[in-house]
Amino acid sequence: MTVLFAPEAEADFAKLGQRIFEVIDRLAAEEYQGPETALANGERVNSWPVPPFRIYYQRTPTGLWILRIYHQARR
């Protein structure tokens, strides 16, 4: 099966990806610090919204660890 994207859909996808990576860059630069929360498995992490998504991450001594990127409507 072939999947085709209309130019508008490609642009929408590119914009969303760009927004997510801009926030990740700012998190890595420690410009943002999201609230601490718990994942479903109980692991304590920080998160930051990029509507309609939320980035879950942890800071480590060597960098930024992106754990999940969830749609905010998802539990």
C-alpha cells in the first residue's frame, strides 16, 4: 500500500516536529524545567507540554534523556 501526503499534511507534520525539537533544545540548554510527575510504572520524571503532546524527560549528569512523547489526551 502506498501512503501519500498532501503538501499541507507534510507542512503540518514538519511544523509539529520542529516545535518538539525546539522545546527539546531548550530543555537541553536548561532554559525550561518542567514539573516532576510519575509515569505509569511509577518512575519519577519531569515533563513539558508541546500541545497536543507532552515530553517526559530526565536530566542526567551527561545530558537530557527523552523518555516518552505522549499525546496529552492519552492516559
